[in-house]
Amino acid sequence: MHARLPSDSRTLAFWPFDWSIGLAAFAVIGVAVRAIWFTPIEARQGPAQQIFYVHPPSAFVGIYVGFGLMALASAVYLWLQDERADLLAESSGEVGLAFLTVALVTGPIWGKTVWGAWWTWDARLTSTLFLWFLIAGYLVLRGAIEDPELRARYSAVLALLSVPLIIFIHLSVYFFRTLHPMPIVFKPSAPSLTPEMLTTFALAFLAMFILYFALVRARYRLALARAQVEGIL
């Protein structure tokens, strides 16, 4: 006998795309058009510099926003035992991993062109790759445990373990010599980008955040529908 979705859950499960997805698509396409056709190319790096409008925003949104919300929601679950917080942590972690994957793919392409190396095992790159495996393990763990309560509890603990690693990744450029420079883009005393580039860079951050919000929103709605079918909520 097959379980039936509630009337509202069927809509959530099969039609997760709404206005936020359309807004995200518009924002991403708009930034791409601006970056390619209306933003000057950096003199020394050439066209490869265009990756700059994808790589840092993807890394920032994936690590700080995606995994940050995952850890926060996991802490809320351990405190309040609210299954919705666990579902939000799962959704944010999954979307955050997609953004971090984009960052790890675009980074070596940019690095090979600019620095002459696809990859170096420096502190930031190595710790970021380790974070990718940690979050992938978090998602694998969620699929390996059938008991909802145990799954949520163990996953929340693993999610919180990512917090020290995120802090280390952020501080790694200050403590170690890495290919990544220290943050200089938004320093008013020493601007490193032309106004056109800086505007495109800021819009790229905004577009990535809107895309993250839309994907997490859709993923969370699907998670709620699944939890209702399984009788968790």
C-alpha cells in the first residue's frame, strides 16, 4: 500500500519552483551579461579574470552562508529538538556543498591561468577540500541512518564540527603563506578594482545569495513534504 501525499504536500513535492527561482535565474543571467559584455577585462590576467565573478561569491555563500546556517540550525535542533531545524540544516548543507563544488572547480581553472598551477596543498586549499569531504560525509551519514531521531542528532553533531574548520579557513591566509591574498577588495584605502569591476563583483555576490536562497527554499519545501509522508512531522 503506497503512502499518499497530503494535498498541500503534493504541490510542494512536485512544484518546488516558484518566484524565487525565477528571480535567481534573472539575477545570475544579468550578472553574467554584465561581467562578459559590460565589465572591462583586467589587463594582466586577461579573460580568465572573469572567473573572479563566480569563484569568490560561490565560496563565500557556500562556506559562510550555507554551512553557517547548517551549523546554526543544527544547534537549534540539539537545543529545541525541532525537526524543522534539522530539515533546514540538511537543505542548507546540501545547497552549500553545491556552491563549494563550484568554487573548487573554478578555483583551479583560474589558478592555472594566473599562478601557473592547478592546485597547491597550501593551508586554505587543503582545509577547504577537507571541508568539502566533511559536508559530503554529513550528507552520506543522513542517508545511512534510518531512525529519524538518531539521524538528526548525529548529523547535528557532525555539522557543528565544521565550525572550527570554517574559522580556520577564514584565518588561514593570515597565519600561513598561501596562494590566496588577504582580503583587499573592499578596502577603501587601497581599492584593487575599478568601479565597474567592483560593482559587478558586488552584484555577483548578491546574485549568488539570491540563488542560494531560492535553492534552499525549494529544497526545504521538499524536505517538509518528505517528512510529512514519513510521519516525522
